[in-house]
Amino acid sequence: MSMSTPDWLEQAARRSAREPWTLGHAFERYRELEERTWEQLVEDLDCTEEQVQWLSLCRRPEREAFSEQVAQLAKRFEVDLRRLTRVLRRGQVMDALGQAGANGGGTGENSLLVAARDRSDKDETNS
């Protein structure tokens, strides 16, 4: 990115992690799940720290238009679409599992295991 980095950008990007509607929050969630540092997130996205900071200030893609919106973000901020998608999807999957667990009374992982076990039990009785 050719523009000079504003003094406020780093601080704003850090603050964005506390706002659930921002990519900054999605990046923070990814870092927690993957036990990654900020520098490792930058590596995972294969871009500059400044690009991640600008992205952090953006609104998270909506589920209904996820692919289209991620593609727009990747193009606008010149980051790799596959890498950005992978980082954002990781948090979405874990959030979905957490919600499934909260709704079912157990952890998301346990719900997933029960569903997998139920499926394999059905497969065995049908054979």
C-alpha cells in the first residue's frame, strides 16, 4: 500500500478487536484459537502489518454474502483471497460449534462427536 501509515492506525486496529462487527475481532478470535501472535497472523495472511491494521477496521463479511465481500476486501487491500478466507472461516466454524454447544447444553466439540457417533451407529444398523 502506497499511502503513509497514520499515527492512529495501530491503536484503532487494536481497539477494533473489542468490536464483534469488525475484522479486527475476527482476527483476534483466530489468534486465540490458533495461539498465534500478531506477527504470525501477518505471516498467515502473507501481507504487511499495515494491511492487517487497515483490514481490522473493516466490517466483518455477512454470512449471506461472505465470498463476495471477502473477495472485495482481498482486492481492496491487496491480500491473498485464499489466506484471508481461511483465517475468517476458522473463526466462523469455531463460533458455530460454540453456539451449537450452547444450544445443546454441551460443548460444540461434544455435540459434533455425538452427531458423528449417531451417524456411524445408523450406518452400522443399515448394513
